[in-house]
Amino acid sequence: QGEFDAQIFLWYMCKNGLGVEKDVPEANKWWREAGSEGAEALSHLGQLCYDGKIIKEDPSESFRLFLESSVRGDVFAQNMLGFYFYEGYGVDKDYKESAKWYSKAAEVGLADAQCNLGSMYHEGEGVEQDYDKAVKWWKKAAEKGNIDCQNHLGYIHFEGIGVKQDYVKAAWWYLKAAEQGDRLDEVKKFFCSAKLSDDSTSDPYGLIETAEGLNLKIRV
């Protein structure tokens, strides 16, 4: 991988005259050498142009680099394209294109993309609103440890948005986020709202014991 990274960086330096004299033919040579294996390096360059720490921030150039990386199959770049189209960063805002790129990365298992795609289905942005698909993608990401999606699932189960209201499931998902150190006060609130007790029939997931292990006071 290091060889292809170096080839892509040499392409970028020769193309833009960074540290060397600008040389388009030489740049094109390194581009051809890298071939499809340079996707990750292109993604790294796109991130550098986005961060603006080493290379000057350039939204349009960052978008172009992420696009080149995405068509070569880099899932991080595909997720970033989803973000760029959603926010209109470096490109015109386009929710349909955003959903398309999030979907590509989500299908191969990137949790951040799954979370983002679930949110688009939940809001009906760029896709037809579909709560079932929102829950499907949020759950995939939440099971990978995505805190945002764990909180999303807790919220929709507590409020009964697109799913049957279920305080126990709400508490379960908020607890999963709490286990990673997130929103402990919210977890306390929702445990109390659920009025869970030591009765195992009202605590099918063993939430009481787990919560007490996190020092959460949940008795009402």
C-alpha cells in the first residue's frame, strides 16, 4: 500500500508544483502507475484538503479527490461525498446524490455511512421517508458501537416515532451508549420513565444489573 500512496503523492506534488517544479507529464506517469490501488492515498489527500492543516483548505479540490477515490472503491471517501453533497461543501447541495454515496459505503459496512443513511430515511431527505429502513440502518451501525445511532434508537423507541413505543428498548439503547460514557443523565431519566423494577418480567434485558454496574440510580 505504501508504494501506491507514494505514487499518488508524487502525482499530486508534480501536478501542483508542491516542493518540485510543476510537471504535468510526470504527474500523469505517477497517476498511471498508481492505478486503482491509489484509492486510499487519494482519500488521504482529500482529507488534507478538507482539514487545511498541511495543504491549504480547498473544498472543490477536496471534493474532486474524494470523488476520484470513491470511484476506485474507498468507502471513507464515499461517506465523505455523502457529507459534501448533503452540506453543499465543495459542490452544489444534492440530497439524492448524498443518499447515493452514503448507500454505497453503508452497503459494505461502514458504520458512519449506515448512521447517515438511516437519518436520511428517517427524515425523507433524498429518499422516500421510510422508518423501517431508518431503523434497519441505525441498528446496523448501533450494533457496531455507533453512539449516535444508539441514541437515535433510544429516542425513537421512547417517543414511539416510526416504531411501537417501548420504554425498555429505549432504555436498552440509551444504556448501550452509556456503556461508552455517553449521556448518563439521559439514561437515568429514561430508566425512571420506564419504571423498571427488580421484577425480571419487566426487565427482560437485565438492564437493572447492567445499569447498577455503571452506578446509575434507576429506582423510582
